Amino acid sequence: MDYITEEKKKALIEELAHLKGPRRKEILETLEYAKSLGDLSENAEYHQAREDQGKLEDRINQIEYMLQSATVVKKKAHSTKVEIGATVVVKKDISKTPMTFHIVGAEEADMATGKISNRSPLGQSLFGKEKGAVISISTPKGVVKYTILEIQ
């Protein structure tokens, strides 16, 4: 099952509106222009516009499917266990600096902003655990231990 936050749902709805509106119109205009250039078999502009149209329709279908099938999770005021939507502060056994991660569904994962998927190895290991728990994750460089310092 896929999960998305309220924020991601809103962003997907906005993206869908843009893709179905201005972006779809833009591609159709490009297609019409490319058709006017003549021979379609050797018309690079036409082929590129058709490819762009296919990618656009694929993304529209993907977003519509996510909005229909994903479970929207709301951040709880205070949770004692790690779950979707929780912010978790952990300390790696070899580091003195705590790290903060926001547990999200796979669609929202972005390690650069500290959002990790509940399906990632770290996300799976943290899921359902409570403050103070120590988890171990096998990595190519060996086993790494994390201690959960805080759950928000």
C-alpha cells in the first residue's frame, strides 16, 4: 500500500491541474505546428512532440492512480511509535551528531531533504519502534546501529 501526506496530495492535485490544463494545451499546439511543417515521417519536431505527449499522459495517469489508491496520512499531534508522517531524530552509533528524518511514502522520498520512505531499509527498520529503541542495519561497510532519540 502506498502512503502520501496531506501536503503531497495537495501538490499532486496542483500538478495534475497544470498537466491537464496549460501543459496539455502547450503540447497540442506544438503538435499542430509540427504537423504544419510537412512530411511527418522525417519531422523531428513532430516525433518529439508525440513523445512529450506520451510522457505527459503517462504522468497524468500515474498521478490519478496515486490519488485514487494511496492512503492519505495525517500527522498526529504526538505519537509514541514511528509511523508514516512522523519525524524521527536518531543517532548513528559512530556519529555524535543526531540526524532527523521524516518518514513518508515512497512517492515523497527525498533524502536530500531528510524524507525517507517507509519502504527504505532505514525506514522499514524504524517503523513501529519507540523512543530509545536501537536498530541495526546491514550495509556494504558492515552493520550500522541507530538509536531513536525522539519521535515527533
